[in-house]
Amino acid sequence: GAVVSQHPSRVICKSGTSVKIECRSLDFQATTMFWYRQFPKQSLMLMATSNEGSKATYEQGVEKDKFLINHASLTLSTLTVTSAHPEDSSFYICSPHYRAGTETQYFGPGTRLLVL
Amino acid sequence: EDKVVQSPLSLVVHEGDTVTLNCSYEVTNFRSLLWYKQEKKAPTFLFMLTSSGIEKKSGRLSSILDKKELFSILNITATQTGDSAVYLCAVGLGTGGFKTIFGAGTRLFVKA
């Protein structure tokens, strides 16, 4: 399967700080990146979709100014949670789409964010 | 609104039992149905189904799709404690750039 890394795997921060999460596709070029969020005992909720070199498309209810997504290259996408609050504590997972026509979806290992 | 519904939400069985997990969906532009297993971290891929009536099999796990009735099942035979996990069903849409919608998951616990 595809190799995807996320960094950091776990982060604890104070309320009001910003946190950047990196997602790298290590063995393929990700033309599209999906960012998901998963709260405890809930399923994955799509936050946004980004295509390399263009602005991300956000799902309803997700604030684009709070969750900044950068997909500047085919192997790296970043999600920045700005001015994080305790309610932003969640498991954030990236999922690169790496080839037109490929159905299988792979996920990064996830980043667990805890905002105190 | 597109949705994916899984049942049961949770299940406790004994080792050796056979379990069937259900997934029904209502979407406007179906492309594929996927099953994932999630333990402590991100989901791992199990199956992708696009055609009705064709069973996919991997060891003790199997899955089938019914596109007329809009549902899929995931079977696990001779369950083991290592099968304990959350099983997620997802539907890939034909629009929105390969967007995928997830069900809430079935939490399976296999007792020794």
C-alpha cells in the first residue's frame, strides 16, 4: 500500500496557540489531499479537500480561516489549526489521493491533538 | 443528503463466533463502497466493492455489495480477539474529486 506519514503523531498545546500538522506522501504524488477529523467514538468527518497548487474546498461547518490548508507540492500538505481551543481536540487524519482512477483510499497514521 | 448507516453500533462476541456487520447507504452518485478496520490509529483498508453480487474475500473476512438494495455486509468467521476493532463502512462518491463518506462504525469486541 501507499506510504503516508504525519507529523507530529501527538501534540498537546495551550488554548490560543496554533498547531501545524504535516502530511507527506512518501512514495507517490498526491494530486488531491483529504483532511478528516475524528472525535472520540465517532466516525471520520471530512473537513476539506485540496488539490495541489489551488485553494482547499471546505465542508459545511468547517471554518476555513481556522483550519488553514496548504498543498503546495505533490508530496506535502499541511493543516494549521489556528488559535486552537479545547473543542478542537480531536484526531486529525490526512488521506492523499494519488492516481486518477485509483479507488483505494489510504490514510496517514493520524495526529492526536489535545488543547488544554 | 448523502448518508451511510452502519449496524449494529457495537457487538460483543466470543472467540470462534461468526459476525455479520451491516452497511446501508443513500447517496446521489455512488462510485464504490469500502470497508476499513480501525484499531487505535488510522483506518486500514479491507475491501473495495463496486459491483453487486461479487464476494470479496480475504482470509476469514468477506464482503458483498447489493447495489439494488443499497447495502453491503462484512462477514468475519471464526473470530479472534485480534479482530476487536471498529469497522468502518465508507462510500466513495463519483463527484467532488473522489470524496468519501463514512458511516459511524461498528465497534466489535471479541472475548477470549
